[in-house]
Amino acid sequence: MSTDCTTLDRLRGPKILDMSIFDWVTSLAAAALVGWLFGITGGAHWVLFILAWILFGVVTHYAFGVKTMLGYYLGLNTKPLRNKHC
């Protein structure tokens, strides 16, 4: 393990399909909090809200030129470079 790895680098280490599990969990936790604050009820409403949340994230990353693996899988950007292996 490299000595220049931060705590965030270590948290982002475990991946599924080369996407950070930590990033997905924190994003969905934030979506749950925002959905709860907005008073979203019903399964279908939650599914639509989560899909909209993910779409918002994809569009925002694309607009600012941030390369992500999800953007890569969707054909929106080239594969992001991974320099650190913590």
C-alpha cells in the first residue's frame, strides 16, 4: 500500500465494475436523505427519484468534463485514468 494514500483514497479503493462502492453508497445515502426531506412516498416515486438523482449526477459530471466509469459505460467520455492504487 502506498504511503501517499489518503483516507478517502482508501475508502474509494473497493470497486464493482471499476466504480467505487463508497461513491455509490454515499450518493444513494444523500438521495435517501433528500428524498426523505422532500417527503417522497411510494415505491414508484422512490425509484423515479433515484433514477433522476443518478441522471443528474451523470449530466453534471459530463457538463464539467469529469470523466467517470459510468460516463464511460454510457459512451459519454473516455475511460478515466486511475493513478493511485491504495
